[in-house]
Amino acid sequence: MTPERDISSAPFEAGTVLKRDVFSETVSGHLRGVPDFPVAMRRIDAGPLWARPLARWLARREVRALRAVQGIEGCPALIRADRSAILRSWTAGTPLHLARPADAAWYRDARRLLRQMRRAGVTHNDIAKPQNWLMTPDGRAAVIDFQLARVHRRRGLLFRVMAREDLRHLLKQKRAYAPGLLTPSERRMLAQKALPARIWMATGKRLYNFVTRRLMNWSDGEGTEDRIEREGPAIRAALLTDARVAEVALCTFALPAKGVGLYAFVETGMGEGALRALVPAPGPELIQPVARVPRDAGGRVRLDVLQLVATNRLDELAALEQAEPELAETLEPIIAGRLNLTDRSR
């Protein structure tokens, strides 16, 4: 929700780059004179010239969808848009692959959100990716990234199929993070892909993977955790062969115009060069030795915190240190020695 003041023309003050690809660059920040209302800007003119026609087409889709979902709790609020950028409200929350909700209340709220979007005639079409789902600080569901969303003029077969696929993709997240909560009917739905989805997986999905992964060097695989799942076990095993390595935590960050990079935080007294020698090439793009990795009360590594460091989200780290002062002693040297500065806007 926007504050009770006119913000439609307030200048944007850039903060941290959240995501960058050939089609756009998404930057968090705030509006001048309104520091208490965080926003995000998708810059459409940040990519190469050849990609801009498609980037503008995607932006028009996003603007239409954001206008259609205005007022739905858990959807971003559109502030303004032009040929060069889209400005929307910032959605506070933890991406699903980090939050890993196990409470039935989050999934009930996520279904409520999809129902309200369906009543507005909108299908998201990209919520198979867990990073497009958030758990807000009060435990509710939110969705972001409406680039592929569609506003349907008619509630015909195509709309019903796409709405069903949105729900099925939510159930895939439930199966991944809270499988014990699935009902028998939800399990049956997961087992029955719609015919268009089966055709896409057999034809268009293969072409999409070839273009994005081979030609554009993106990592997709339903989200940024793709490389962690594929390469992570071997990287961890190689680093932990040395007794001086106590822990390895892997996160992802944006590689400009190339997709997703791996960032390894290694609890050790060794130097970066010695650590890199342990890992077969190509290994993680970034390896940062740290004295201690942050942990929760149960001793589990705080991947949510390290992900903020990996993506250079300093404002959120500052807020986190204020909310959890016990983390500050561990976090400060990690933040001071962070290796990814390219995500920071200039």
C-alpha cells in the first residue's frame, strides 16, 4: 500500500541492484523525501540495444498486470511507468527457497492470493520459481516479478488452464517444503499436468532451455538454486577435504548479463587462493573465507543472512543487525570483506 501522500512524481533514489539480465535491471531504493516507503525500479533501458524491443514488450505486460492486481494484499503496488522504467512498491519478505514455510497458514494465504488474482483476470505464469514467492515478515504470502503475467479479457479455456497451472505450481512449492501438508486432491492435481503444459515441456521448454542456458548463459531450472543443487555437493565435498575448513555455505548472486553466479562462504583460517586450489575448475565465482558463519540458536547456518551479503543488500543487512544485534559481531567482518560489489548501483 502506498502512503497517504503524493508520490507519483517524487524522484527515485537508487540503492542496491537486486537482479540484472539482458532485459532489465531491478534496483531497490526509495523516493526522495519519502525514506520510509521502500520501492523497486525495473530499468528497461539498462540492457543491450538488441534486447530492448522485447524488454519493452515484457514491461507492457508487467504494467498491465500490476494495474489489474492493485489493492490485492501480497501484490506490488504500481507507482508509475514509462518507456525506460517501471517503479513499484518494494515487497519485504524472504524468498521461498530460503524461508521454506512449513506452516499450513502460509499456503492457505498463498491460495487466497491466487484466488484474488484469478478474480482480477490475472495469471502470473512464473511462480514455479520459488524466488518469485515471498514470506512476508508477518508470515503472509506475496508474489513478485509480473513480467510474464497475463491479463485475460475472457475467462475462457486458456485462462482456466493458466490459472490451474499457477495453482499447480504453488502445490509444487508445498510438495518441496511441506509435503506432509498435501491433501489427497492436491496430490492428484500435481500428478495431472494440463495438456498445454505437457506440450510445452515436450517442445517449447526445450527451445527455451537451449536459448537461455546455451546461448545466453542463464541458469534457470525453476530458480536460482539450480546451480546450488547441481554443483553444490561437489564443491562442499572438495572444500571439506581440508581439516581447516569447518563449514561451507553456498549462495547465489547476479552475474551481469550472464545469469547466476555461486558465492561460497567458507569458515576457515585459510586464504582465498588456498581454498580455490581445493575446488576443481570452474568452481564458485566467489569464495570468501570467514572466521565464523552466522548461525541460529539451533546451530543451523543462516543462509538468509548470507544471501543478503552475497547480493550486496546493505540496507536490509543494516535493518537485520538492528533487529538482531546478536548477529552484528559475526556479520560485520563478513560484510566488510564481501566480494560482490557489482550488484551495487552507481
